[in-house]
Amino acid sequence: MTRQQQAYAYAFGAVLIWSTVASAFKISLRHLSPIQLLLWADIFSIICLFSVLLVQKKLPLLTTLPRPALRRGLALGILNPFLYYVILFAAYDLLPAQEAQPLNYTWAITLTVFSWPLLGQRLGLREAVAIGVSYAGVVLISTHGAPFALSFSSGPGVALALGSTIIWALFWIFNAKDETDPVISLFLNFSAGFPFILIACLLFSSPWPGAWQGLAGAAYVGVFEMGITFVFWLKALRLTSSAAKVSTLIFFSPFLSLVFIHFLVGEEILLSTIVGLGFIIAGNALQQTGKGAD
């Protein structure tokens, strides 16, 4: 295989796995509370990322990190995984997966919004239109195709799903100038978030999973959503001759996710979900193609 073919293989693998995680969230939440799912997924993620660093012979780099980078990596663990996944899993607990997944996919638009005041990046007409198109899709999905009725299946669930995008956007903005190896950075984040997750679990739930199905789901989420898939994506970006060649593949993920949600979770996919997701993807694509064009 050529380097570009290898890049496509890694990218398709990442997209395919990411397409399954919304179903994994929903199935796991049948057996675990949101904070229990996060606790065990974080444990499996830490083990996975430690193993990756061990195989890549990067563990010694942990001892040579500059103190500012170490402090940043540990501090950001409060945002991700702790706050981000607590909010995201709570949204999935309240909403059908076909609603929570597309709403969370607006994080790229949220990132654009917050980059304006926090990074000083200009918000042009193209970006403003992209934001409007994406959030029109949010309203369509949230109201089941009746936007003027403004009747939501779960108002708190919608608020949590959109709130998770704020946390995720802030996490990446604060990471913008971090030159630490990304796998090491992620390992620090998930390790630092563990004590907060454990305390929250002891206060509001129980750390012990009630059924093996829940533990199996948490293992899947920890290894794939929070671990190895991220490494696959980084590998694809390093092998490709152009980031654009693999980055556009990510747009297939939410549509594939709806297929898995239908067959694995058993949800009947609404037309309003498909149309609304189309608006969200169109907004993301418009925003992405506009980078560097203005």
C-alpha cells in the first residue's frame, strides 16, 4: 500500500468506529448511569493510551515534559474527560441517540463562535451563514420537524447536548498552542480527570457496574471513542499528502451513525433528523471551505 492508501485505511477505520459510538453510548446507558459509564470508560481509556505510549516507546517523554505543559495537560482534564463527558452522557440519557449525536456534531460551529472572542479570529459573513445553517438543523432535529412549535422531546437534553459542544470547543481552544505529543496530552487529560470522575461517582452514583453488559459497553467507549480511534486519526493525518483528503471523510460519520442507531439501538430514524443533519453538515462544510478564503 502507498502512504496515501494507508492514510485512507486509517481514516476510514476511525470514521467507521466513531460512527458506532453513539449506539454504544445509548446501549451502555441502559445498564449504567452517565457518571458510571464515564468512570469505567475513563479507566479503559487510560489503560489503552498507556499501552499505546508503551508500544510507541514514548513513556519516557512523560518525565521530560516542561512543567507548563504538564500543568496544562492535567488542568484540561477537568474539561475533558470530566465535564465534557458528564454533560454528553447525561444528554444521551435524556434524548434519543438520533437527536443527541447530530446536536453534539455542532461542536465545530461552536468552536468558530468561541474563537472570535478568545483567539481574536475574525468572524466573517461565510462563518455567520454557516452558523445560521447549522443551528437551523439543530432546531429541525430538536423539534422533530416542527420548528415553529418549539416543542422539544427533552428541553434539558437539548441544552446538555449543545452545552457539551461548548466544553469541547473550549478544550480545543485552550489546546491550540500546545505542542505536546497529542497521545501524551490525551493520556494526561484522562488521567487527571479520573479523580474528579471518581469523586462525582461516589457522591451521586455507585462505582460498581450493575451488569457485565454495562462494563463491556464502557470498555468499548473507553478504548474506541476515547483511545485508539484518536491514534488512528492522527496516523492518517501524518501519512496523507493533504489533510483535506482525509478530513472530508469525517462528514460520513454522522450519517453512518444513524444506520447503526437504527439497527443496533432500534430507533426509527425520522426524516426531520436526516434533513436537520444535512443542514448541520452543510454548515460545517461551508465553514471549513471558507478557511483561508476570506
